[in-house]
Amino acid sequence: MTPDGTPLRSVELADVVGDFERLASLVEETGERVGITAGGELVGVVLPAAELAELEHWAQRGSGAPLPVPDASLESVPGPEQQGPYTRYVHADGLRMTLTRDRVIVAEMRSARDLAWLEERARQGRQGYMDPKQSAAFAEFLASQPASAPPKDQPPAPGPHPEEIAVRQVADAWHRIGTWLRAHAPASYASLNPGASREDIAALEETLGVPVPAPLKALWSLHAGVRHVYGAGFLLDGWALMDLDRVVYHYRMKMDIQE
């Protein structure tokens, strides 16, 4: 299965050895993984080079160390072999394989076990990550929240204010949701809009005539709804997070109905 849950295309290992040009072309044209089987059992996966680079980046971030290099198992590593525009390089462990075209890496083959290990480390590396722009926007939002004054004649209550807890719970939950979507439903992850600015949310409050609850502000500061992406189903039964423009549209529509 691929990270978004769709079945792998698969070819037998013997066919890869004899015709890797077709395999490289398939991966390059579709941008999808291809499973390598031996007797019907999945033994390896050929995946686009860009996808492997992303996995390795997050895996190193998750493990906090360089990725381990498999031990050499071949007494003599085969030289480069060319078919059509593609060149194949077999690695010393006898399992990994690199496919290039015009000296640019197109695809890589990894054993099914090694790829599963890599994906698990990558999942850990993605946990809680926000890009610098999102992190700055969210930090700005948190800093803008007013401090709660303690009741008169009473000492301040220990611990964070309930509203702050709710905001952080929303942020933590959506970090986990985003991590899962990125790994298992990339098309749905791609449909998430960037976070809204403080000015955008303030303009919405002015239009609605009511303040937006802090937890909802936290969500919109991370992702201001979703946009339609073909093949992406964001929530069950066709539900999706509305962007700010659609919130205004539905608000005005309901107000018109009431009038």
C-alpha cells in the first residue's frame, strides 16, 4: 500500500532485472510507487527519488542522527547498466538500486522492510512540525491573547488559563491530524489552506458582529479551511472545513433568509 492507502502497482523481480527501462519510465511518468514481488510476496518498492528524499529528511529529523548504511553483501558490485535513456546502479548491499536519466536520479529501490522502517522514522520526524511561517503566525497569535486577571482579593490560580489550554489542545490536535494526512492522505493534506492572518480574522469578526472563540482562531491561524482538490475527501460524508469567505457567504445567506 502507498502512504495514501492506494494499492501498489507491482512487477516481479525477474522482470525488473530484465527490463528496468519500463519500470523507471512507469515511476517517472506516474510519480507513483511500484512494488517488487518475488513469488507474489512484496520484497521491495521502487519510489520516486523526490519522495525518498523527503522520507529520508524526516527520518533523520525523527531519529536525530544520520541514517544507517546497510552492510555490503556483494563480493563484486555490478557496474552501471543502461537501457534506453535510463541507467541502473546496484548498491553493495544487493538490495538497493538507483535509476537515473541524463545523470539525474529518477527513482530508487528499497527493500520493503527498510522502507517500512524509514516511513516510521519519518512519521516521528513530522510530529509537531510547523514551517517557519506557520510557527511565527501561531506564536504571534498566542502572544496576542489577553492575560486573564484573577478575581479581586484572590491569588492567581495556578497553571494556565482554561482558554489557553483549549487553544493549545486545538493546536496539538491539528498538528497530529496534519501529520497523519501528510503520511496517509497527501491529496487531502494538500487541500488545507495556509493560516489566516490576524487582520483577516479581525475583518471576519467585524462582518459577523461577534468575536470568534479563541480555539477557532487557533485553528484558523493554522489552516483557514480547505480548498477543493480533485481526489481529496477531507472529512467523512463530504464535510470539509470552510474557509473564511465561505463563512461570510453562509452567514449572509442565513441573514437574508431570516429577513
